[in-house]
Amino acid sequence: MPARLKAKRKRFAFLIFWLLGAIALAGAVALGTGIYFYNKYARQIETKLAVGPFVKTSKIYANPRTVRVGDPLAMDDFIRHLRGCGYAEKRGSLRGWYHVRADALEIFPGPDSYFREDPFVLKFSQGRIQQIISLRDSSQRNQFQLEPALITNLFDRQRQKRRIVRYEDLPATLVNAVVSVEDKRFFQHAGLDPLRILKAAYVDIKKGYRAQGASTLSMQLARGLWLTPEKTLRRKAAETLITLHLERTLTKQQIFEYYANNVDMGRRGSYQILGFAEASQAYFGKEIQRLTLGESATLAGLIQLPSFRNPVRWPDRAKARRNVVLSLMRDNGYLNDREYALAAAEPVVTAPGAIDSNEAPYFIDLVNEWLQDNFENRDFQADSYRVFTTLDPALQKAATEAVTIGIPEADALIEKRRLRTKSAGPQAQVALVALDAETGEVRALVGGRNYGMSQLNRAVAKRQPGSIFKPFVFAAAIDTAVNRFDDTPVLTQGTTLEDEPTIFEFDGKTYEPDNYGSKFYGPVTLRTALAKSLNVPTVKVAQSVGYGHVAALAKSAGLERQNGTPSIALGSYDATPLDMAGAYTIFTNSGDYVKPGLIRAVFDSAGKPIFQSSAVRRPVADPRVAFVLVNMMEEVIRSGTAAGVRGKGFKLPAAGKTGTSRDAWFAGFTSKLICVVWVGFDDGTDLKLDGAKAALPIWTEFMKRAHELVEYRNPVPFAPPEGVTMVNSCTGGNLEAFVTGSEPVNPCGGETRVASWDEMDYPQAQPPVTASARQQPLGTTPVPLDPETEPEKPKQKQNLWNRIRGIFK
């Protein structure tokens, strides 16, 4: 063999040796890298699976509901509530479980129950609760508190919703539908489906573009829980490694369960829907176990393009995709021809109303803000807290429906005016706040007409309350029968004053208010002045008792931004609808102010309570004074500016006050509920509608619906406390309330006698010892004073009686 040939062979062998070595080295590096990243992802996976992939979520619950013997409640409705709260029909649920008998229901609270009470039996008869029996000692009870319902979850600092469900609770129709359309060999392959990969490659090459995916359910889960949606080789490699580890670590049922709780199901209202259980509630208004075959196929059809095939917005698209899923189920042997035909012929029927209507997004925003303000070092959106709120879902639904029905009335009036004047403008907005009349807890809250369009919460936006502030002016006046300042005379609702154009002098400036429509009525009583919402008499009352006294009383009732100027009498200082609702608690709580609350309790991930609510309550007005004002506000609804309440069919005992500034207001209450409604423009443009036309219809609609609910039925008439004398009116025959000792000797003659009995001792808000507020130019909002820099002004006792005589006849 020639030497040259031998040299070539030697060089070739040398090259082969180094090529094989390089390949071996590259293989070793690749293997090592793969092992490294596999172990890296394995540790991440194990860490997340050890605590559960969805454990880091705070759950927000509604207020617990109390049921009593005799309440109208069907067993099916009760079971539906328990399911919505997380109870199961089998033992083992952390929240609790129940057992159905022929005419009774056994309830067993679990370790995660809010109450952790003894088990109970509820017996039903003819659609009512017949008996409540404790299973611990067989004793009979008169009432039972239901588990609070889940409102929403907080995930990853986004507006996302998810309900965790176990594989055992998934209906077989849903499982079969999902595997048929997404991964038909899911229960046979080991995470990667070679046949599907080859088929997808063939289809893509044939069509010339990426027409078919090859991701299995396991790969989709790996991508959804641990990776970003970016389409890169690096992400695909990581997805493969995670998939292999998931398949080695978990059973197929566990993988499917995680997938079922994480899959993106589109949006409804302002929330992103995650998981089949939440989608079942959002789109069909039912628990996942009760899905029909067609509904299961509809959900499975959403996985590919959830927004494009949203069954609420695009029912035809959802139906077409559903029938494709049903066809695949038939091809895979899950359905026969008859079952397919029946399901394919059904229309797509979704639950009425937007998800926001029942889940109070504006309320949830306030809860979030409260949590962040009060627990700065805790991350409620990245850990497992349980937050129990004061919200009543049924009342929230009534509030949303009332706004939906009532706001078009205001829209129609605004549009009519704009057509007449050929002008354009923004759309009116709305806020509604409903409080428990006794506890001050927020039961319902609407902050706008559509959260998806605007997240601005008008329930906590500051606006001029207008005439719904006037009851506090008259409360300061009636207080003169209990606590007298200087030479101020005793004022009662029967006191007469002159309603006429008047110029008021204050701090070297003049103030000239006008009545609504520039109508004046001559001599009127305080009762009539409030009922007709007369501005000039109201300012005269505030002047006589002292603007500072009015401001001090209002501040004690939670209305902080008040100042002692003439314009305070007409509600010129800003307050929020929530503030005004809280201030009205003094009228439903015998003069005590109760600060509105949103949260009842907060538990950490270990079940330890980190917050328990306690009412913030303080006396503001004498109980007798508070009742006299309630009696006067009853007249507002009976014959005054709010008479439309009765005309619209609300006949229960109630009191309230209309308000008109640049916005429309109505504030009113029964012995069960306080409700404040605001209607106006976000940009502050004058609505040019009074409260009786724009806000009162919404208030009335809400109160009618609210008092049909069991918890709020049969509000009792307002009863006078000790120390109040009821006198027959000389006109109309209605009973008018007076602090005993100040009642008229002759009601029709108007003579009043001064109280001669000992005054009650209660904390009295004194007028501030500052100079009178600087009066701003007419048409502007007065600027609050700084009490630390304002010099003290001595009390002016001289000429006080002469000034008052000029006001009162």
C-alpha cells in the first residue's frame, strides 16, 4: 500500500475519531444539560405541587345568612347554596358536607367552615323550614346561620376568578368532551403523543402553514402553570421536560384535575375565567356537577378560542364548535347517534345578567384597598387568606337590577332635554350604597353602571350632597329643646318662619340662596320646610343655631369635610355616597353613629384569625332628637318631595330625603336598611334633574326588591323613645313628634312651651371655637379652615335675640 494512501487513511481515521469524540462530548453535554434542567424543573414542580398549584389565592366570602324556622326556603335552594359554598355530598370536603333525606337535610360543617358549629338537621315542609335540630344534643333551635358564599378569589394581582374542583366532582360528559377535542389518547400516552406529532407535521407540511397543534393536555398544563406563552424552542424544550416529570410524578386523574382548574375559559364581565368550575357558574349559573351534555361540550369547545367563541357574546359560534365536539365524542364512542342528535339540536342558553351583577366588583375593589391599607406586610393576592365580608349577594343582585331598571329613566329625561336644546354630553353615572340599618355594615354597593367600561367607584367619590344634608341642619335645630346655647330659642318642627327672598351677611360678605324653581311659600313650619326642601328657611335655621354647631354635628356623624358657613345648610361641602349612608345611621340607631364596615373577619392560611371586626359606634344626637327627625323625614315621603316613593308602590314604613346639587340624590331608610343613591356626570356637569326624578326611582326599585327577601321583610314602624310626645297635626291628622316639654300647647295655634325637666346627659358636640369661616364668592365651594391658624372669635351674645326675632314670627 502506497505511503500516500496510508497517510490519507490515517488522517481520515483521525478525523473520524475526533468527530465521534465531538459527537460524544456534545451528547454528554446535552445529556448533562438535560439532566440539570430536568432536575431544576423537577424541584420547582415538586415545590409547587407540595402545597398545591392553586393554594396561593385569597378567597373573599359574603356575609353569612341566617335562616329561621318558618322561613320560605325549598330544600333544593338550600342544597344549591351549600354547593356554592364548597360543601359536597360526600365526606371529606374541608368546607363541609351534607346528606339528603326524604324531608330533611343533614349538614356537617368541616374544618374550613366559617362557623365550625355542631352538625344540624333542617326539616322542610311545603317549601318552608319546619324544624332545626342540633345533632349534638338533639335540641331544637329557632335559627341557623348558613355558610358564607364565595364571592370571588384573588389571583396573581389580576381580576381573575377560579373555583377549585376535584377530579371526582367533574362530570364524565365533561371529561369525555375535553379529551375528545383536545387529546383523545390522553389516558394512554406518557405525556407526548408521537402519533399526534406526526399527524400535525403532515398537516402543516401539506397546508404550508401551522394548521394543527400537537400539544397534549399534560403539555398544556406544563405551559399554563410554569411557563410563559412565548413560542420559542427554549420554551418548548422546558415544556417537554416539565411534561415528562409531571407524567412520572402524577396520575392521569391528578393531571386532568390541575388542567381543569387552570384552563383559560375567556372573560365574562370584568373577570378572566379560569377553570371549568368557574366557567360553569359564569356562563350557565350552575355547579359543575349539574352540567348537561350540551353544556359540557360547549365548555370543551371554548378551550381553543375562548374569546372568539364566548357563548354570551357569540352563541352561534359557540354552538357550531359545540357540535364539532359532540361529533368527536360520537366518533370516539362516548355518544350514540340519538344522544348526539338530541344534544346538537339544543340551543346555547347562558345565565342571564353579567357576572358583575352578583359579584360586586366595586365592593371587591374596596375590600382590596382595605386589606392593603390595614395589612401592608401581607400579600393577599399571593397567599391563602380567607376574607369574610359584609356583602349580601341577594341584596347586591337587587341593587344591580334596580340600577339597570332605574337609570334608563334618567337617561330618557336627559336625552329628551338634549334633543330639545340640540346639545350633547356624557352619559350619566350612578352609585348605590345599602347598609344594615342597625350595624352599619355594607350589604350592597354599586359604583357605576358598568364596571367593564369604567372602574371609577362613584360610591366613594366626593360630590356635593345637596339637600340630603338638610336633616343634620334640622337635627341641630331640634337639639335646642335638649341642649340650649346662649339665648338660642327652643326650635321644634312646629316652629314657624318666613320663606321669602333673603340676603344673609356672613364674615363681611353676603349670601343669597334661592329656592328650587324660585318659589317661596311665606310662613312655613320647620316640618314643611324639610318636606318641601326649602332652601331659605333651612339657612335661617342654620343661622339661628349656629353654622359651627351644624358643622360639629355633621363631623361627629362621619362627614369630615364640613365648615361653619351659610352654604353648609344646603350641602355644599363634599361627601361620598358611602359617607352619607354612614351619617344616616344616627337616625336608625337612636342618635348613635355607626361607621360603615366592609369586613367581618380575616383568617390566614393556617386558619388563624388575624382580624375580627368590632363596631365603631359613638353618640352624636340625643335619641329624642333623632326620632323627631325620622318623623319629619317620614313626612318628606308622605307629602313632600319624595312622595313619588309611594306613587311607585313602596308602602312600607320609611323615611328619607331628596337632594339636588349639580347631581341628583336620594337617601332613605327603613328599620332594616339604609340606602343612598347618587346620579350625576363624572365631569361635574350639571345633571339638571332633581333627586325625585333621577335617584328616587332607583332607590324605590331597590327597596321594593330588598324587602321581598326573607331577611328584610316586615320592617317595623319607627317607635318613639321615652321623652317624645306625639301630637296630632291640625292639618292632615298625622302624628308629629316633639321632645317632651317642647310640644305645642295648642297645635293649631303654634304656641310652644320650653322644656322644664332635667336635660339628658350625653356627649354633645360643641361648636368650634374658631372664627366664622371665610365666605367664598357666590357659586364657589367654601374652603375649610385650619383650626390651628384661625384666631378665636368671642361669642356674640349681644343682639342675638333681636336677630332671631327678625327671623321667626
